[in-house]
Amino acid sequence: MAWNKIEVSEFPLWNFEKNPELEGLLLSREENVGPNNSTMYKANVNGQEFCFWGNTVLDSRLKDVVDGKRIKVNYLGKATSPKTKREYKNFEVYLWEEPIPF
């Protein structure tokens, strides 16, 4: 075994403030990336690969989604937690599911 340095991806970073909806295939995720030990997700959107940073909301909603699944992520803007009064970026996450043939 050997150490393998994890670099921030060379793929473009998706900007949810400019493009609030990302729809594509979830390709992979890397945990503990960057100075904040965040999760970096990689997705294929219309044939181009993009990366996006996770946060508490995204990480909790994407935790059970396996790579290769079609997802849609909608950025809802900033919200304030009623409990902690802290501001955070809020998202809705959808998973594409094929109907079961009868």
C-alpha cells in the first residue's frame, strides 16, 4: 500500500448560484477533500463532467445514492436553521427511477 494524494478535480466546478439546477449522472464522490475535509461529487451533465462541493444538506440527501444513478439537484438559495439560527445553502435532490414493468 502507498499514499495516494487526492487533488481537487481538474473538471469544472458547477456554480449553483449561476445555474441553480444540475441534472445528470452521479459519477463518483471523494470524501475529506480540501481544507474543510468536504465531499466532492462528480457528475456527467449532457456529456460534460462537472464537480460540485457537498454540504450537510447535499451529503445527507446523496448518502444512499449509488454512483451511476441519474440525479437532479435544485439550489433553493440560503436558508436559516430555526434551531441554530445559522445560515446554510439549501437544496432539493431528486433521484430518477424507472417504472417497474408489469
